[in-house]
Amino acid sequence: MLVAMFHVAALVVPTMGEPSPPWRHALFVAVNLAAAWAFVRRPRGLRIGFSLLWLQQCISHGAAFVAAHDAGHLDVQSLVVLVAFPCIAAPVYAGRGQRECLGPLAVVSVIAAYLAARTFVFPGVPVLLRGDQGFFWMYADRLLRGERAYRDFFQFTPPGTDVAYLAAFALFGRRVWVANGIVVLLGAALAAIGYRVARGVARPADAALAAASITVLVFGQMLGGTHHWWSVLAIMSSVAVIGADRARPRLGPAGALLGLAAFFTQTHGAAALVAFVGFLVWEGRRRGASILSTAKRCAWLVSLAGATLLALLGYFIAEVGVAPIVSCLVRYVLRTIGCSTLDHDLGLPESLHARSLPWLAPYLIVYAVVLAGSVRALSLVWRGARRSTDSVSAHRMLLSLVALALLAEVALCPSWVRIFAVSMPAWILCVDGVGGSGGKARAVRWASWSATIVVAFALLRSTHRHHAVLVALPGGRIATDAPTRDELLWLAQHVPPGGSLFAANRQSFYLPLGLHDPLFLDGAVPGGAASTENVRRTVDEMERVKLAYVLWSPVEYEAAPSVAREPVATLAAYLHERYRLVASFADGDQAWERK
């Protein structure tokens, strides 16, 4: 009936943006009304009628989706139909014993639809997302060009996220909608695994609250497919795999997932592995197992995690050798431990004061929930050492150790981005802590659902309000704001697709413009990867390749402390010496052209 109503509206209001001819809408009205009548008259024939309707929709919308993909854009309406029908089919084909999975399916489907609405605007135009994910778009593009990570370009994270984007770009092309689709799928996967882990300690309603609130308040604030989230997805999957069964067959997949987590973020994977080893030791003591038996289980877990990581890194080790990888992934990370602005503004994206308080309220809510979850984790660990355990309390113990290990790891170099990314275990523990059947617990749940829904609609409105400008670029049509459109169009006019550009702090511009960074340094942000050695190499490369244009971000450079700004000063001096300022943009960026 809903589908029939949509096509009736398209017939009555032909300007609503639906391009199909009137006869096609009339046919779909007749087909859907006939199907609805058959469902009502003959419930036993529901599966037959639904199967025929599903087949018709797959043929029509499948063809439309393929045609749109060949034309270089994304048909969101057809994609929604193709994804929605399997979800609708679940209650139709499921037996009574299988219908308990419909709740999680509904939760994940709604979350995926919400994320799609946050990353695409009508009619299926992807929003140009910002943040650190632009680095991984650039890394994947450079790998597709035949370049080698750690030798041809700098990177201080393992190549797992690069490989994920590389596979997507190789299959569907270097398009912005492909990158946004990965964000939607990643967010839905995180919601699904969050629900699964939360069900191990909480009721279905509380697990749904945990999944929804994490998606909206945490992942939805960032909307970034960065290495942090991929690593946390693998870590939480390992928690779900072990569950209440810690037998050796279960430890094998868990260890492999921890190795996969380290392939995305080496520090997250290592911290989670420490937490798992601590859990096995704790459990061995509570069960009275021998030291040798516990040591074997720990060694089995660690060896599988290490073997998985080495296997995944094997290709890159063969390409560039061990020394460059160790230099980028170990030595650089150890040198940068402790670099943070947490002492000044709590790691928030903006300094905390009266005027910024309303805008920072969602971030502060996340901080408060993470703090409450951390306190509960500490309490569970402290009490668990003196208490016999059942399967649920063991699950809570594992979740508590993982939460504390991840938060302790990011505390060495804290920022809101890192705190958000590792907050899921603490968040689930906090939601579990407010569960119950009393009046206060119900009030807290209602308040939590209300806050989640209000923030969800506020973020959705903000996305569509601030990305109302559509622009066609080599990487496909995108939705953005007017200042960014002007900046992108200027760059597109002066640097042809496939050309070279060095963007100091706008890595997300390479993909929509179809441009390439030919330098070793991936950016020139003070306090980032711009060490003195890397900057000197970059200056030599700019002189050798005679790079025509540089997109400089003086706002970030001038706002940084003098100590962090010092390595970039060499590049700034070279820029003023060999280049001339040709354009300034509304966001403070500057375009410099070689003299």
C-alpha cells in the first residue's frame, strides 16, 4: 500500500522528482494494489505474491541502478528498494523460531536508513564528508596508481583502511558516493555488532538503545570511515565471538579478529589483546585452572593474532621491507605519544565557553556517558576479582577490560576523535547499568531515547541545511556549501583531472576533483606527520617535480603552538619564496601558484 501511495503521488504531482513516465506509475499502482488485495484475501498465499512482487522490483530497480552506475551517479531510490525488500522479506519467510532476529534486523535497517539520509541528499547526491577519512581516500588512490605505502607516501597507520577503500574504488570507481556508501555500511555494521554485544549483558530494548545512541551521538557526530572505527568493529566482533564460550575453538577466531583490528590500528589492536589476555588470566584463576593451562590459552590467542597481522602485512613487507614499516608504525607512533590539547579544551573540537556550550552539548553528553561507563567498568573489575562468575558477569568482565584498555590507550594521546572511536564498550556498560524495571530506570531510558531522537533530527536537518549546493566534479556530483563549492570549482578550473596538487589540510578534495598528491608527505598540519625530516623531503620533491599549485591552510598553521609549527615553518618559507598567492577562499584557505 505504501508503494502504491508513492506512485499515486508521483502521478498527481509529476514535479516531485520521480522521472518515470505516467504509464509506469499506473502499472505499479495496479500491481501493488493487486498484491495488497491478495495478501488480505489469502494470507497463506502471502509468500507467493510477495515473491512475484520482489522479482518485479528487483528487475526494474536493478536495471535502473545499473544504468545510473554506468552513467556515473548513484540511484538512491533504487538502492533503497533493493536493500529494503530483503528486510521486508524477513518476517514474511521467517518461521516462529526465527522471528526473534527481526528486532535486531529492524534496528540495523533503521540505522542504515538514517546514515544514508545523513550522507546523501535528494536525489541521491553524496555529501562531501570531511575529516581524517580523506587521508584514506588519498592512500587508496595512490595504491591504485601503483605507489607503495611507507616508501612512496607517508602513513603512520597500518594499511587495512587503505585496502578497504582500494577494493571499493577498484570495483565501483573513484567516486564520492562510493566513499559515502562505505560509511553507511560501516555504521550499520557497528550498530549490528554493538547490538549483539549489548544483548550479552542487557535486554533487547536496552541493546537497541545502545546501538541507536552510539550511532547518533558518537558515530553520527563524526561520520568518518577512519581506521579507528574499522579497528573497533573487529575488536567488538572478537568480543561477540567469544561471548560466554572461551574454549580454544572460539579463541581462534577471536585472535584472528584481534590481528585484523591491529591491521587497521596497531595501538587499538595491541590494547585489546592485552585486555583479552587479562581476561583469560582472570578466568583461569576463578575456575582454578593451572598456570600452564592458562598460559597455553593465552599463547594460542596471542600467536593467532600475531600470525594474522603478519599475514595481512606480508604483501607490504615484501614490497617495501621491514625498516620503513617499523619506522612509520612503531617509531613515529612512540615519538608522538603524549601530543594532545586535552589540558586546554578537553580535547573538544572547540574551546569550551558559554557561547560554544549549546554546540558542544552532544560532545559533552558523550564524554559524560563514557566517564560513567568507565567508572562502572572499574567497579566491575574490582568486584569481579572477589566474586564467582556466571556467563553474563564474565561477559561484563571482558567488556569492562576492553573498555578500560582502549580508554587507557587513547589517554596517552587524547582527543575527542579518539575518545569517541573507542567509547562503544564503555557506552554499552553505561546503558546496561541504567537498565532495570523500576520507575527511575524507565525514566532514564525514556530520556535517553528522547535525546537520541532529538539529536538525530537536529543532525539530519543540519546536514541538509549546510549541504544544499550541488556541484558536478570529476569525482561525480556532490552536495556541499557555497564557499566549498567556489573553492572546488576554482581548483577544478586551474588543475585538470588527473593533475597534481598538494593540499596542506584538505585531503578530502583529492577524490571529488580527481587529483593526485605526488609528494611523500600526506599533509602539512602542525603537530601531525610533518616532522622536520619529512618536510625537507617534501620541499626537495616539490622542487624536483615543479609542482604548479599548493592549497595552503594558514588558519591551522597560525593557530598551532610554536613548537608544533616549527617543522612546518620550512615548508611555509619555501612556499613564500617559490610560489605566489593567487586566490583566497572564505574558509581561510589560500591557493599558491609556482612563480
